[in-house]
Amino acid sequence: MRSALYVPGSRPELFDKAMSSCADVVLIDLEDSVPPVAKDRARAAVAAWLGAIRAGGPRIWVRVNPGAIGETDLAAVALAGVSAVCLAKTESAAQVHTAGSILREFEPCPGGIRICPILESATAVLAAREIAAVPRVDRLQLGEADLCADIGVDPSPDDRELWAVRSQVVLASAAAGIAPPLGPVRTDFGDLDALRASTMALARMGFRGRACIHPAQVAIVNEVFTPDPAEVEQARALVARFDAAGGVALDDAGRMVDLAVIRRARRLLTNSA
């Protein structure tokens, strides 16, 4: 999963358009993009659309509100077309367990809907390891706008002030054995060169996908997170040579190929599947 395109839940005229985009996931939002007075109306519109959606196309995720409103959201959108729900402002494993209990009550296929907690505070980041380990969690996501407000950070153009936080979330995900985290949105959707540079930085840190707020961002995010065909072939050859040798082997340049190298190669092949 390389890209997730956010769509405001209060804009049902955009839902089908998003489904025709090149995004891997269409992420319908019931939280920040929906004004408080429109929450009930948006929830009803999203539930109606989900109930009528046909199979095929991008996966569908729904971001739900925190607290009691979010519990109502979960009950309404736990439908067959939804593959995951994103829990806004998650701060503890207990919140994820609660969401899982609600999903079990309403989802048509037991365990069919995964959970993607969004970490948006210092408390959330420090609890990332416990949150990631909760059953049903698919991957973590960083909500950096709220996080920066919470910890008093004013990021520079290269976001270096957030590197340690991002790495901590990558580590927590790997330790829990879940998918790598989804990278944060970039709100300046007009500067596509900056988007490419920052997305490449996220990829080097261990992220394997990114959330987008505008369709123009999707193609670049997909490109960055799509393995290069030459690298895929090289990885496939390395794995074959390692397996044939029954252990440590040499690559074409005479460099040692050990288990650590093969783990990276197998991960690349998995990401390219």
C-alpha cells in the first residue's frame, strides 16, 4: 500500500471520483475535514455510499472521530466495503481495544476490518509500541500537524525536528511485526518537488506509503514507493543465489551476501508484489 487519498466525508460527490484515481486506498474522512455541525450528515452519507459500493477498485478506509462520536462512527461504517478504520487521536492501547470491540459487534465478517491508529500527540508517540501490538492493528500513521502543536515544534523545510519521532514509529511497527507506518500528509499540495523530496526521505526512514490530501500528490507518492524493476530483478537473483548456496554466497561484484542482505531483498520483493 503506497498511497492513501483523503476525501472529506461531507463531500459525497467526490467519493466516486476518488475511487477512479490511482490511489491504492481511498480514505474517507469523518474527522477534521468535516465541520462539527455536519458530522451526522456526513456519517449518514458515507454509510449510504459504503452500502451501495461494488467490489473492485482501491481499498476503502474510513477515518473516525475520537471519543463517543467515534464510537458512533465505527458502528455506522463497519460495513463489507471497508477494509480498515483509522482512529484519530489514538493515545492508548485501550482505545484500540475498545474500537475492536465495537467492530466485532457490527462488522459483517468477524475480524475483517483492520485498525490504523493515528498518533497525534506526545502521549501517543510514547505509547506507540503498546498501540502497535494490539490485535487487529494493521499499521500506524502519524498526524504531524496536531503533534507539532502538542509538543511545540515548528518544523524546518526538511522536517529534521521530526526525524526522531518518525524513526520511533518505524521502530515500534517493526517490533510489533506489523506493516511499516503510513507517512504523514503534506498540506502544501502545490509544491510537488518538495513532496517528492520529503517522500523519498520518508522511504529512506522505513516508511512504505504516505497519506495524500490532493489527487495531484498520488502519482508522485506511488512512484517513490514503487520498487525500481532493476532493483527487483537484482533482489530476485540474490535470493536465488543465496538459496542455491544454502547460506552465505557472493554477488556478481564478489561481495558477501549474508542473511541480513537477503532479508532486505525479500522485503523488497514483498513490497513489489
